[in-house]
Amino acid sequence: MQELSATAQYFTDSVIRRMTRIAIGCGAINLAQGFPDFDPPKALTDRLSEVSAIGPHQYPITMGAPNFRRALAQKCGRFMGRSIDPENEVVVTIGSTEAMVDTLFALTNPGDKIIMFSPYFENYRAQTLLVGCEPIFVPLVPPTFRFDANVLEDAFKQGAKAILICNPSNPSGKVFTRAELELIAKLAVQYDTYVIMDEVYEHIVYAPHEHVYMNALPGMWERTVSCSSLSKTYSITGWRIGYAIAPKYLMDKIKQYHDFNTVGAASPLMEAAVVGLEMPDSYYEEFGAHYAHMKQVFTKGLDDIGIAYTDPQGAYFVLADIRNFMKKGQDDVAFCEEMAKTVGVACVPGSSFFKEDVPSIVRMHFAKKDDTLYEALNRLADMKAKLA
Ligand SMILES: Cc1ncc(COP(=O)(O)O)c(C=O)c1O
């Protein structure tokens, strides 16, 4: 038989999504893969019911339904503080996941280098390898997750084609400050590097931290692609609607990859999601307040139990220290599988996110109903005894 893909040997299936399958298999509460167990806004589900009767049900315009793109450009332009052209500067994709892959294909050639911070979202390494590029990792050093400007500049000096930044960051919860983004912007201009932003958590930021859009910084629109999605902001991770926003000369290339990769996002779901994009500012305020509440419930519970964790500035994850709970010689993957089965709470091994060796960290998310969080905390309370 002929040889199969050589590229595929450099990455495995996603550990995050594998943990979901394990959680389902053993009935564990899934604090591994980040998705809510509460409903999306009722306005969206009501509109979806209407749309199911009246359509559209056929192929959309490849780049995204025109009314969806108009609403998206309005909403994003409002938050980014610039006018966005729905015809030339937007493409609607199958989640931010597709937007990232299309962007990587559009901006790079095999052999190019891509800078990313470590810890990084699991997808980035696989997606970078998928397009034949080589990641250069720059550490975000716990517990503050700051980076060393000299180490970062060394990475730029290696001739990177692009830097990929998750802001707010999964899994660290870091929200990049304006000064940090300005420094990165300066280096990107100096070394002629594109900037690919993953901003899916743009509306989940805890005061006093604030989300600053890279493409809104002076001189950055021309070299920045902002990838994001409706998954987190409207609690519809299963609808698989994402997008990229970029200047026309980059967008023209991104659209080419999108066109042949997926043809387009689901027509009825785009139609129903327009009502989300048209929500007033108060929606985002209430949404942020809800996440602040869930964070408070979960982190207070961890404090009470005595599990140490990193306090996120944004997104909905904590990195918890499990060194006191692991068996001698056990790795974090085996620990997470045992924890799901024995304690009844699924989380993700830290090794899925770090380039560096971090033997005793797990990621847990708290995008859950209060009752789910209390039940998870209840199960975690006697974790030591259960794992003994
Ligand atoms: C940082 C980050 N980017 C992208 C995604 C995937 O987003 P989407 O559902 O829009 O594909 C996730 C999902 O967990 C994520 O955490």
C-alpha cells in the first residue's frame, strides 16, 4: 500500500477533545473541553426555530450570507473602533478554527516560521504543522505569564513570517496589556511580520483588565488578521460560526482557501445568529458579569478545598497545581484519565499546552451552571482520598 500523509505523523488527535470522549464514557463532569452547559440567549434559539420553517436551507454565498457579514462588520467595527467593509474585509468560517487554518495557508509557505507563546492553545501547533510551518515558542512565564522582550525579539530575528497570539489567552488566562501589544506591534513592523490574532475570548475579560484589539493599534491594520467566532460570545460552540477580519489584500487570499476548504458556514445558523450580532452593549456587559460570577464561584471553591491555581485575567480557565494528588511516576495524561474515572471530573493535562516540561498542571474551565460547578467542587473536595 502507498505511504500515507507524512505530515500527520507530527501531531496526534486533540487531547482536549479526547478528554470529552472519556468524560462522556465515564459520566465525569466535563471541565476539560471549554463549552457552556447553559443555554444560548433565547433570542437566538427563538430565531432559529423561525428560520427552520422559513429557511434559508441551501448553500450560502461562500464568503458568508450578506446580511450576516453586514451585521458582523457593524458589531466588530463598533468594538474595534474602525469601519469594516463587509464585502472585502470579512469572511465567515466554520468556527475560528477554520479561520486560523485558512489564514495560515494564505499567509505562509511551507518552511516558514511562526512565533507563538507557550503555553499555547493546542490547535496552534497542529495547525502550524499542517501548513508545513515551524513553530518558534516564546515562554509566557507562570505565574504572571509575562514574556521576556529580548527572547521575543530573538524569535522575530529568526525571520518569522507571522506571530500568532491568543488574547485573552487560553489556557493561561493572560490578557495582553496595551503596552505589551504595542511592543509586539513595534517588532512586527520592524521585522516585517504578520500578526494573527485569536480573539475568541474578547468579551470574557475580568476587571480591571481590558481587551485591546491589535488591529486597532496605529499601523497594525495592514498586517493583522483577527480571527474570532460566535462560539464563546453567544454560547453556541456547536453552531460552528467563526470569522476572520483583515485588510482586503490579505482577505482576498484567505477567502480563496475558505472557498475550497469548506464552501461556507451553515445558512440557517448564520441567519439565526444575526440577532446575536445585533445585541446592544448591555448584552456584553451582562455576559461579562455572568463569567465573573462563574469565576468567583469556582475559584472560591478551589480556595476552600485548598487546590492552588492561576487566577485568570480573561477567558474561562484555571491552571491548577496537582502535584499533591499525583502518584509517584504518574504522568499528567494518565492522571487526568484516572481523575475523570475516579473523581468524576474531567480536565486537560498541562502537557497539551506547554512547550516546557510542566509535569503537574491541569486545565479546568468554569463555563458551567452554578449547580454543575458546585457538584464538580463537591467531587474535587475529597480528590486526595479517591485517588489514593
Ligand atoms: C483559543 C481558542 N481558539 C479557538 C477555539 C475554537 O473556536 P471555534 O469554536 O470558533 O472554532 C477555542 C475553543 O476552545 C479556543 O479556546
